[in-house]
Amino acid sequence: MSEKNETLKLFLAILVTVGVIFGGLWFLLERWAEINERNLVPATKSLSENQNHVTAENGCNVANIPNGTFNYGGSTTWAPIRKDVDPVLQRICPQFILRYTQPIAEKPGSGTGIEMLVDNQLAFSQSSRSIKGEENAKAQQKGFSLKEIPVAIDGIAIAVNHQLNIPGLTVAQIKDIYTGKTTNWQEVGGPNLPIIPYTRTKEASGTVEFFIENILNKQKFGVNVNYIGTTTEALRKVALTTGGIYYASAPEVVLQCLIKPLSVGRTTTQFVPPYQEPLVPTPECISKRNQLNAQAFRRGDYPITRNLFVIVKQNGQTDQQAGEAYANWLLTSQSQELIEKAGFVRIK
């Protein structure tokens, strides 16, 4: 009887011990689940914050860029940048919406763009020339000033007909042609053929204003000069006119197949081509375009170069913030590479 009691006591002791062990394990499991549940929300929040941080770093990393829709416009020279470079900014910074705006009654250009900027129709403008004193004076009458930020290098290239046999022109010879002093190609080493010069009007085009200021030394066009509406129209005219000549932004001329880009020099012994030699033969041009002579532009060997500018209001408001953010983005290494691919020369 005593032996049976001892066995029962032992069984009960084992049962109690097992119960205590399982009870402790259950308590620990409950506590672990509770702690885990409490930590889940902070962990998820931290992951979300990290994702947002990564998105910000890999996405729109343009400093001080404002949100909203901003009108911009101006120089037609900038068309390749608006086509190939600006859409990249739109993709990485969708909150910064750019809306290209043309003048209502006038042709687009650097001059009309700055005029629209002063009249508060644009947040900032694109220009192929520097700001004029009178333009800044008009802005100051409106309570702000204008600032120009250079972002790329461009050149003025000369277009002639493919049939015209001439090695090049000096800057002085170009001036004489457009002021009416030289009227036959024979006078500058070419065939006995009348020169038919084309130009756009001064009022709209920053390229024309630059040409008059820097090539013609502020002299007027000769009576022999033919005025044309657009560069596209002018290049078609030159392609059909053996004695035709036209000047425009280098990418608009060098990349064309209809015409021949001409070498330009300070003297007749140092003609520099605006394209990378050798010149691509006309039959191959469609599939293999000529490329800009970027090194000659950057070094200053090519005699007719200029800067492209973003024109910004200095008014301490959102428009100034938008213009400066846009210009600063164009000066990043990524954008400078895109500008080069668009046919211009990087400034840094």
C-alpha cells in the first residue's frame, strides 16, 4: 500500500512539473507575440520612410525646385534642348511642370521671350544672346531686375549650296556679304555667281541680333539681303539656290543634309570647320549625320561662338526660384551630357 502511494505521489509531482513548464512556455510565447506586434508598426513605418528617401534620392534631386506649372519660352535656337533635354527633367521632377509658351502676335525668339518675361507672361526665358540694358531697365520699372545664367556654348554656322565650290569665308568677308559690299562669289574665291544672302528679322531672333552686334559691328543689312520667316524655310531656299547663303545656330546647320556647312576663319589661312572632319558625303548624310566640332568651339578656334542663357527674374518670388532651379539643373553633369547630345557644347 505504501509502495502504491509513493508511485502516485511521484506521478503527481511529474504532472505538476510538466504543467509549470508548459505554463511558462505559454507565457513566454504570449509575451514574444505582444512585443513583436508592438514593434511591427515602427518597423513598417521605417521601411516606408526609407522607400520615400530612396525615391527622393533617385528621383527629383534638384535643389530648391518649386511645385507648380511654369510658363517658359524664348529662343528658337533652344528647340533641341526643349525637345531632348527638358523632358528628362519632367520625368524626374513631375511636380515641376514646364509649359512652352509662344508670343501671340509675334514670332518666337530671344527678344520676344525676354519681352514676355518682363511682362510677366513667363516665369523664365531661354536666350541665345545677353540681356540688353534697355530690357533690364524695363524690368526695373516693373519692380525687378534680370539675371542671365550661361548653360551651354553654341556657334553660328554658315550654310551654302552643295554646288558652291569655295573653301571657306573669313568673318570680315561674311560681314561684307551681309552689308552689301560683296555681291559676287568671285570676289571671295568662288565662281562668277551672284550672292543671294538670307536672314531672319532682327526683331524676333537673338541669333540675328548677335550677328548684327558681333559680325556686322552694328551696321545695317545691305539692300541685297532677303528676309525669311524661319530657319527651315531659309535652308530650303539655299538648297535650291546655288548662290545662296544663310547663317544660324550651328546644330541647325551642321546636322542638315540639304546644305553644306562652310568653314570660317579669322584669316584665309586658318579656316575652321564647324563640323568634325571629314565632311560626311551627301548620299550618306541621312544615316550618318555630321557632328559639331565641339573642341574648336570650346577652345575658341572657331571664330563665331556664343553662350546660351537662362534669363531669370530677380524678384524673390516663385518665378525666380523656378528659373534658378532650371538653370542649376542644366549645369549638372547629367544635363550637360544631354545638352551635348542635343547638338550644343557643354559649358562645364
